[in-house]
Amino acid sequence: MNKTVLITGSSKGIGAATAILFAQKGYNVVINYNDSYESASLLCRSLVSNGYSVMTHKANVANKLEVELMVKETLYKFGSLDILVNNAGISQQAVITETSEIDFDRIIDVNLKGVFNCCKSVIPSMVSRQSGKIINISSMWGQVGASCEVAYSASKAGVIGLTKALAKELAPSGITVNAIAPGLIETSMNSNLTIEELSDFVNEIPLGRMGSADEIAAAIEFLASDKADYITGQVLGINGGYVI
């Protein structure tokens, strides 16, 4: 039986690249989205038309009940949930004095509480089978912090702490938990940056370029594979040398 992967926030960007790669590798793929119905549907139709086993599910990861329903539907359709990729995330650039409590809560709810909700929902089925892989997408700003991104940095630092703690908790059950901390990646999340800002940023990256969503997807697929069975509680930085 093919393994099943649930990828949150996978209608575009890193999530979409990951969904495509896992489908090509023969996994059953669940594309999660919240607002991006058209992008998710288009991606799903494209993959299904090529013979891949893919479905979509709308759920706000910050909502516990919606997450639980998504996991139940996945288990009902595919029989197992072997890999969870917590990719859904939002960001905001603002100095702390212009970051409202509502904005802070919204970012923490999606980026950190969303990871908590999804992990908590999938873990019982993984524990019952004594196997599973959880890959959480953090950020290099969760490692070193970013000016004017206090809420985002805090949420992604929380993901790293959650990853390390959960890895210790689930290791006796044969479940690995790891995080990936991407640097500057060519996705819509960076669309708010001007050409000049992007150029200045790239000039500070030792490898001299932005990363691609496909490069992050490849790392996720590796951590989900049997080749990474002895890796847990780790944070893989993919940032072109920006954070060393």
C-alpha cells in the first residue's frame, strides 16, 4: 500500500512543489488549503490527470475541529497517514509598535498553533502503527530573528522548540520529527520585497542566489524517506549560507 502524506498550505509555493514531488514518488497526497481554492483545485486536477493519487481538503490549521476532520477524511480515504508536512504559514512585516495584538495572535495561531493542532491530530494513528514522519517548516528567522518581523520570528522559533520537544516525546514510538529552516526562497511570500531589496538580500547570501521551492521539497522528501530513519529532532537550514 502506498504511503500517504498530508501537506498543509500546499496550494502554491513550497507546499505545491512538495505535493508534486511526493505524487511523482508514488505517495497518496493530501493538498491542504484554506483560502486558495482555485490554486489547490488546479494543482490537484493537474496531478490526477497524470495518474497520481491526490485529493484536496479545505481546513484552517488554526482551527482544531477543521484539522481533526481533515485527518479523519484522510484516514478514511487512504487508510493511513504516514507523513505530515506542516508547511502552512503567514507573515507580516512591521515594527513591533505597529504590530497589533490581533496581528500577533493571527500569526501565532497559524504558524505555531497550526503545527500543534496538526501534530496532535495525526499522532494517535502514527503511535498505533509505531511509525511516522513529521516535518515542520520553520524559517531561518526562527533561528536568528528578523528585524520588523517579531511575530513571524517568534512563531517560527516556537516551531523549532516544538520540533525538538516532540522528537523526544515520540522517539519511543518510532516516529521522527524534524524541521527545515528555509532562507530566502522564490515564493509569493517574498512578493512584498522590492527588486532593490531582493538584490541587497541576495548580495548577503554566500551562494549568491535565492533558493527554489523544489530544493526545499527535495529536503522534505529526504526527511520523509527511509534514508532519514535515524534523524530526529534536527533543524536543517537551507539558506545558501546566510545563517551559519
